[in-house]
Amino acid sequence: MTIFLTVTAKGQVTLRKELLAHLGVRPGQRLDVEVLPGGLLQLHAHQATFL
């Protein structure tokens, strides 16, 4: 799947609903971003731990 995103003048990117659903991300949840060689980024849904 390839989805194109646009960077705003402020340098922000909005992730589309289908990407958030694929990651299992809910509003307010954090994402971990890993910077990889070759200009690649890897996103992971941050696994919150609840006590």
C-alpha cells in the first residue's frame, strides 16, 4: 500500500485514518518513530503500560 502525504508550511504531516487504523492508534496515543538509514522512518504505536 502506498499513501502520499503532504507536508505543511509548518513542517507537519497528518496521518490518514487508514494509517492510524493499521497501526491501531487511538486519539491521544503516542507514536514511536525510528530513523533508519536511507531516509526511511519506521512508525510504531507506543505501547502504554497501565498499572
